[in-house]
Amino acid sequence: DASAKRARRVGLSDAHADRLAETITGPAARLGLILEPGLPARLLHEIGGDPVGLPLLQYALDQLWQRRSGDTLTHAALDAIGGVHGALARHADAVVDALAPDEQLAARRLLVRLVVFGADPASGSRRRLLASALRPDPPGPFDRAVAALVAARLLVRRSDGSDDQATLEVAHEALIRHWDRLWRWYEDARANLTRRAELDAIVDQAREHREQVTGNRLVHAEALALALAADLDPATRSFLHTSRVTTDRTRRTRLVFVTLAWAGMIVGISLVTYFALAARSQARRAHDSAAIATAAAEQDARPFIATALLTEVGDSDTATWRQTAYTAAQAAVPSALLELAAPPITSAATSPDGAELITGHEDGSLRVWPLATGDDA
């Protein structure tokens, strides 16, 4: 009856060109439908040699059935849907236009990810991708758009029972090659799709080697992700975030080790310098003590020798030095020795036999003093 006819749709199987007419008329006859004269021939003519002709024919016949006049499929209905090639595009446009604005945006972003175009629409082909890799955050509009596209037979969702492994792909190559809106969407998104492909390659390589993205590759990947903005899926965003956290932690750890190494080096140099200065200071004090002791021993008998030795002492601000210098100053010191301040004495020593005193001066000169007289020789 009429209600049964309205409720039934007969699917078409792949067929050779010389059997396509039977593919059209056979199901119609089983449903008790009438095709206007010339309609089957027109359908076959419009399909021509299109390699995706059968899916186009399926959509066209479905649209003709929905627009039938009583029990008759008409030329007027075929004109209304834009012919065989227009039927699929009109169907896809109607499905998308019925979506809410946020769902339309989600559908657009999804569909351009599922196709690959070259220079023109005829070069298009399908891609099958994991639904989890396409699902944005928040997922609500995306999920509703997928449900509508699958129900309208524009998308195919395949699953082995696990949602994590479910895939999505465009239902027919015909949709790719004959839906102008999809081609325009792809052209608008081509730059982002190139960025997406580059980012996917970086992330996939890191995951394949079970490592994080690091160094300049991470900086580049983050720049690509920033350009993609809302088109970036949560899984990739999370992976890049983890890579950044790991990289920053590694850099901080390295910085701590470098800082500790430098601190250790500085402490080591400081200790070496300290001990070297301490040793020099100790040696100087020992030298000063010896010079003062010798000067004290000579201050009565040979005050001029005591005076010369006191000039070698680096630290003259001691009670022993002042006392020795005071005592030596009371004695008769040769006038020549008193003039030794110009140039100042920098060193003094006695000869091996003790008969002479040798003094060194700032101008590099040496003077020899007979200890018997103290006069300059």
C-alpha cells in the first residue's frame, strides 16, 4: 500500500554500466513506483562515466522518491534537486544548514580533516581518522554534528566495540568531488591543514619513539598549535603541555646543577686564594719577626744594621718594632744610612762573612755597607 511504499527504501548494489538501467527500474517496480518516460535514460546520461556514479545515483533516486508525485518519479523532481550531481550536494547542504551554528562550525572543522584535495575538487580523496583524535574540547557540538552527519549517511562511523578506536570517514568519494561547499571549506582551511599535518608529524614521531617533544621542535610545535587555536584537539594540546612541563623541569634541574657547579668552583677558588694569602701573610709575619729579632740583637752594637733591617718589616705597627726602632734611633747612626729613605730600602742582607750589609732599593740599585764603619762603599 501507499504507507508501505513511503516507508521502504531499496539500496543499490555496484553494477556494470549495461545493468544500471535495471538497477534503476527494478527497485522502482518492486515498490510499485512509476518512472516518467525517459527518466532512466536521463539519469544514466547524467552519470556518464563518473567513477562515483553509483553513489550519485543512489542519492538522486532517494531524493526523487522523497519528491515523488503520488507513485511517480518525475523529471520535475530531478530538475528541482539539480540533477544527479546536484542531489548529493543539496542533500549535504540541507543537513548542514539544519545544524545549530556551533554544530555547523564543528561539522566544517571535522569534514575538512577527513578529506585531501589537490589542485581541484576532482583530485579529492577520503581519509579515515580516529574519532578521539578529532574530538575537540568541549565535545558537545562535535558529537551532535557527528550524529547528524552519520544519520544523513554523509559520514561513516566504524567501531570494533571500543569508543577509543572508533573511526570516521566521508561516506562516498562522490560527496568529496561534487559538493562545492566542502571544496570551499577546504580551500579556506588549507593553510591550517598544512600546519595541522606538520604538527601531527612532529607529535607522531615523538610518540613513536616514546619521548616528549623537546628543543626547537617543541618551540615550533607550540607555534603551530597557537596558530591552529580552536582546531587543536585536546590530546595533542595535552601532549604538548606535558612536553613543555618536562622540558622546563629538565632545564631547571640543569640550571641547578650548573649553578651548584659554579658555586663549588667559586668556593674552591676562594679557599685556594684564602689559604694562599694566609700562607703569604704567615710567611711575611715570620720574616718580619726574624728581621725585628735580628734588629733587636744589633740595636746596641750596630744600630745602623738594626735600622736597615727594620726598614724591611712590612708591619711596623707593633710594640716590638717601635721599641727596637726607638733604641736604634738613640745610637749614632751614619748620616749616609739616614738618607736611605731616598730611594727607600726594599731589602737588606749581610754578606756570608758578616763584614758587609747589602741593601736593595726601589730604583733597583744595591748598596754595600762595610759593617765596621757603616759608610757607603
